Amino acid sequence: MAKPRAVKLLPDRNSDRPGNDPIFALNAQAQQRKAKGDAVINATVGALLEDDGTLAVLPTVIEALRQVPAQKAAGYAPIAGDAAFLEAVRKDLLGSSSLASIAVSAATPGGTGALRHAISTFTERGQSVVTSSYYWGPYQTIADEHERKVTTFAMFDEQGAFNVEAMKRTLDEVSASQGRLLVFLNDPCHNPTGYSMSTGEWEAVRDALVAVSKKVPTTVLADVAYLAFAKDTQGFLKYLEPIAEHGIVCFAWSGSKGFGLYGQRVGALIACTQDETQRSAVQRALTYACRGTWSNCNASGMEAVRRCLTDAELDPKVRGERARLTALLDRRVQAFNGAAKGTKLSYPRYDGGFFVTVFAKDPKGAMDKLIERGVFVVPGPGSLRVALCSVAEKDIASLVRALDECL
Ligand SMILES: Cc1ncc(COP(=O)(O)O)c(C=O)c1O
């Protein structure tokens, strides 16, 4: 074997990266245990599984994917994405909101690509993106990969409500120190907590963001990865509309969950601002960023989603199939809330979405005990993330009992 060399072949930044995403590593561990014949409840996977453990798919979407013409599938898509796909997403997402007429966009590989474009386009190197203290771990990875940082505010106050005061303080601090803001809000159905803001919370968040957008260049990104599973998919837009008067409102749209197309990597960054000159600059910057990263996105995935959104026969079929999956998920949410009543589990208001987060004093210790019992969840600071999207309804009572006994 060659001797280790004194010279580091990798630059410092990349010389000691963690090899595997911790969630994927835990999932692999759960699967190995299952393969050995152990009884396992695997609540790590961020994908919606049927109660029999297979990936939930929307048959009409899969059929549309199969029907993509060979020439379309094999050819390059336009750099910023297929125009008809982007138009369909824009209409579906923004509907009759005033944001629809002031939107520019680019196709991205999943919502992840949209988050990546937002970080690289709307912040300078070394600057921070602001988000809540509970957040999807890859925000940090993407920021780090692009030499940016994540600055957080405490997500909940003592009453368990969204902590708007903490958000305001952080907005003030970060805007004072870096002279511009990029804020990520993952709502509705926040990952990892499952929280969706109330009307009053959205109003207070809106007021704070409008105020700060008058002081420094501000971009607010709504990460809507789970929007298709929310009770109301458009009500929150009115809180974002006034922010586009001074700043930019972005959406990280994803086809992964709503169309069950995780592996096709279909997504889009939609950016809205009233200022026409800035809007054109944003469109050019996004297109440039596409060329400078993945060049162009998956033509087949975009085409299948475009058809599902615009075809008069396919669209209602897809909505019907998705409604079945939403009901499947809702039954699990109800089973969780029901089983957790009277236990010592403490968690934010949870009325829909793929995940819930249970607060834990010693998440690592609890996780070790849970793993011994064949229960796999994802530890985070002061918490355990439970992916109900991947747990059969019949296992939820045992899952809650295990959590209650191990915390
Ligand atoms: C909060 C959040 N945002 C964005 C994404 C992006 O997903 P994708 O890149 O598959 O669209 C995910 C996926 O798990 C997520 O949980």
C-alpha cells in the first residue's frame, strides 16, 4: 500500500468531507437489519411509501414518463428549462396571485437545484442564508459547498408558536452585517418539524419581511417541496406578494414529492419581483447559473410533468391519485397524534406533511436505544425527526410507544 503523503492533494475545504449523508447512512443500516430478518420500523426515509413499504407512485405520471417521445427524451433541453414546462409550473404554483405576472424562472434538478441557485445567485461568498433553527440539513451542505453560511433563529417560542420576534432580531443582525438578505422559509409542512404557520404567524412574518426589504436588498425563498400535500396550496401566496414590491420572492418548486418523481430530478426556481429591470437581470443570472452548473435538466421528467399539469385528461387523474396519497399520509398523522396523546412526547403542532419532530434532551442516547429496538429515526439538535411518510399506519402505535419509552 502506498504511504500516506505529507502533501494534501485536496484543498483544505474538501480534505475531510463526511462521506455519506447521515440520513442515507441510517436508512442503509435499517435496511441491513431488515434483510437479516429483524423487525424494523424505518422512519428515516424522506419518500412516501405505501403501507406495504414500496415507493408510492402516481401511475398516470409514470405512464406520461413512458410516453415521452424518443426525440424529446434523447435531446438536450433548453439551458433554462423547457418553456412550456416552466409556464405550467408557474400557473400551477401561482394561480391567480399577482406574483404570476412578475415571475421569471429556470428549471433545476429538483428543489435542491433551486436552493442551490438561490444561494449562489442572491448572496455573496461568505454571506449567510437565514432560516429557522430546525431546517433540512442539506441547506447547510449546499451553503458550505458554495462557501456560504446558514444563520438561524429559534423557530419556536415558549408557547410552541413560530418565533417571529427571534426571526426579526436575526434579520436585523444579518442585514446590518452583510447588507443583503436571503431568507429560506419552508412552509407548509416544514421539514423536519411538520409545522405549518397559522394565518397570524404568516401575517407577522410578512410584516417583518416587508419592513426589512425596504432597508436592504432582500430575497425570500419559499421552499415548497411539500406543498402538494398541504390542505391549502395557494393561501400563503398573499403573504408573499407585498415582499415582491421591494425585494424578490422565490419558490423552490419540486416534482419529487408532489409527482412522486424523486429520481427524475424535476424542479424549478421561480423568482418574482415588481422591478422589471431587476427581473430581467435575475432571469439572465439564473440562466447563466444553469449553464455554469448542470447545463440543462432532464428533458423526459420535465415533459412528463408538463403533460400532467396541462393535459385536460391527465391533470384530474394525477390530482385524484395524489389525493389518495394525501389521505394515506393524513391517516398516519392522525394515528401519530392519537397515539401520542397522554404520552410524554413533546412536538410542534402537526397536522400534515411527511415528517414530525419530537423534542429530545439526549437525541443521540435516545437514538441508540431506539436502534436496539429496531426503530430508526434521524437525530438532530435537541430532537428526533420521524418520517411518518415511510411508516405503515399499523406500525405507528409501536413507533410512538418506543419513542415514549426511549426518550
Ligand atoms: C425541505 C426540503 N426542501 C427541498 C427538498 C428537495 O428535494 P428534491 O431535490 O428531491 O426536489 C427536500 C427533499 O427532501 C426537502 O425536504
